[in-house]
Amino acid sequence: MTTQIKPNKKEVTREKNQKLILDAAEQLFSQLGYDGASMSMVAKEAQVPKANILYYFKSKDGLYESVIDRIIANWNLGLDNVTINDDPATVLYNYIKSKVILAVEQPMQSRLFASEILRGAPYLQNYFRTNTRPWVKQKVDVLQAWMDADKMDKVDPYHLLFTIWSTTQYYADFQAEVLLVMNKLEYDETDVAQITQSITHIILKGIGLKIPEQSEN
Amino acid sequence: MTTQIKPNKKEVTREKNQKLILDAAEQLFSQLGYDGASMSMVAKEAQVPKANILYYFKSKDGLYESVIDRIIANWNLGLDNVTINDDPATVLYNYIKSKVILAVEQPMQSRLFASEILRGAPYLQNYFRTNTRPWVKQKVDVLQAWMDADKMDKVDPYHLLFTIWSTTQYYADFQAEVLLVMNKLEYDETDVAQITQSITHIILKGIGLKIPEQSEN
DNA sequence: AGCTTTACTGACCAAAAGGTCAATTACTAA
DNA sequence: TTAGTAATTGACCTTTTGGTCAGTAAAGCT
């Protein structure tokens, strides 16, 4: 498919090892934070000599940045291609639902971002400025257009987005608290539906929309 | 007032120093997390010899626990003495408003808790089990009673509480993100009102309540 | 096969971490 | 006063940290 003619054994093993390392690092950083996770822990977890990690990633900072970069590369902010002509209820319902599923099924990435932002987002500043901010601006415009067309209540679109983000991510970032309060050991199959149901009820109704009919999927 | 007859110079200076240390520790832990803040940083910030901190608090863990304990001691979960006879709209409106004010005006404590929960709440487990969980149980009962009496929509009361917590705390814990996205340097005077307005509109209307008339205060 | 170059890593290092302790300095009570 | 006790802390210790580097192994190329 690509121009790659010879698989090049060197590159193959390097990429395999780098993936091993990045996986281990992602897990440890999200579990223990930047300072809590050490290079030797990552090395042990990835079953790779510590010097090898430094060889690939130059420094702990470099490794951390690579972990974040990889997450961002696969990051989908959702709400792609929304336009004024779309139905706000359907769009927002699906957005919330997908964020809840993400929060429950892969909380690690959300937590890594959370601990990064808690520290003042030293490595994400640039990302927020160049990616998130324009993305938000665009969605805000669509939301505003919907409001102007009286398709939904007039609320500050920024705070509406923050409300959606906070309510959904909460189940990933604060999982420990949620489970302790609800006296559960882990989320079960019914929780995703229950959470989605509650959040969408409150938010959609809260901005004057009706929960759309469930489509099959 | 108290039985304290002689002020006892020793105790006085000890408490003064401990306060100095706890203040510094609270700031540093909330800024850098448990692993990110070191004993020598705390010592420098509190302008006290490091050995003195160890003398008072036995270990870094001990200091951290004391910081958390002090916060908890002054912690007010709010919603005290709510009963079924209260007006849900007024109660919830005031609760949300007070949480927003707290988030904007003193985000440090919220962030300390957040980073603690992110790590799986090693030091808060007990607190959640013995304090938060019963507190929640009680509020959940009141909410349920309101729902049963058709005073508000029937939604899962646990998730309603999580929604309130998440939306309000977001402005403390993720301040860096909020400010970056909104392209601000810091919250200004109008933000508290704006945030409260947006959140209460969405949540109260979302559970079938009307925003109560503003009382003077 | 042999030569070059890149990939790798064990051994090592300085700095910083949390923590101990013996010596010194306050206080207190008689 | 002064003896006794508790408070304080400078010096020191061990472990771990992120990071370097010289030497070895492994491809790649002709």
C-alpha cells in the first residue's frame, strides 16, 4: 500500500519496542501522574532496559510528550461536520452518549489529560490553543445558530460544552469517587445506559430539547 | 472561653509553625500533587527547617494526611438540613451557586481532592465511606421523595448529584483548560454569575424546575 | 565476507528524594 | 536558679531519581 518496499528489520523492531514502551508509559502516567511514574517503572513494565527508553525518547519529558502526542493523534473531539441544518437533539444526544461510553470503557486517556490539566496543562497549552480552541469556536457558532433559529434555549454555548464535558468525563476521572459513593466495585453493563439516560435527560431537557427516538445501532 | 488558663508558649509557637507548614503544604500539594511536591519545597515555602516538618508530622505521608484532614475539618458538603418540605428549586439553586463560588474563589482544595481521587483516593477512601456515602444517601432520599411527590422530574438522584458536582467543580479543577479555551487569563467578576446562570438554567430546567426568584443577598 | 553504521545496553553518575539522629536549645515546674 | 524534659535542627544516611557514556551487538551495504 505504502511506498515501503523493504520492511527493514530495524524499523520493525524499533516500532514494536516503542509501542511497548508507550503502552506501559501511558498506563503508568495515567495511573500515577507524571511525577509518580518513574523511568525504571516504565522500563520494568515494558520489559525493556531503561537506557533503551532514554535512547528512543531522549528524556522523561520526551517520553511523556510522545505519550500525549499519540493520544492526541487518535483523539477525536467528536461532533465532526455538524452544521446548522442538523438536528440539535440528535447531534447532542449522540455526542453525550459517545462520551459516556468512552469515559466508562477507556478512562485512562481521560485521566491522563485530567492530571495534565490539573497541573496547569504545561504540555497541552499548545494543543488547546491550536486545536481545541478553534474546534470549540466552530461548535459554538453552530450552537449559537441553533439558538438564534429558536431550535433550542439560549444559554452560553461555551458553558454548555463545559457542562457536557464535565458530566461525562466525571465518570472516568472521578471513577474512584463515583464507585465509592455508589458502593460498587466497578461499572457494570447497565451503568453506561443509566448514566447516558440521566445526563441526556437533564442536559437536553435543560436546553429545551427532547431526547430523540433511539435509532438502531 | 476555654479551659485554657496559661497560654503555654510552647503550644502557641508549635501551632503557629504547624499552620505555616500546613498552609505551604496545602498550596504545594494542590499545585504539584503528592509526588510533585517535595519536603524540601514545603520547608522552603514555609521557611522552616525540613527536619522540623518531619518532627511535627512524622513523614511525608503524615503531612499529606494532615493537610487533607484539615481541609475535611472545614469542609461543608452543603445541603444541610434539607427536608422533603423544602422547595427543591431554591435548595438546588443555592447549592449550585455556592459550589460555583467556591470553585472560582478557592480552587486549591477542589484540585487537591481531584488529584487525590484521580490516583484512586488512597487517603480519602475512608472519608468517602464513612462521611460522603451516608451524606449522599440522605440527600438521595430527599431527592427521591421530591420526585415521588412529583415536585421534580424522576431522574437517578445519584447521577443528578454527580452532575451538579462535576459541572461546578470543573471550573476549579480544569480552570487551565477553561481559561485556555475561552482565551482568558483569569476568571473575572462576571464569570461567577455567568457560570451559575448557565448551569442552573440547564440543570434546574433539566429536572423540571424553574429558577427561583433572586433573593437579596 | 567484510566493512560501516546504526542500535542497543550495562555500568555508572550526580542530584534529589525521604528520613534519622545526636547534639543543642528552649521551656517548665519545683 | 536549676534540674528535667520537650522542642528543635544541622549533619548525615540510604535509596531512588533522571540521565550519560563507552563498549558491544546487529543490521545494512557492496
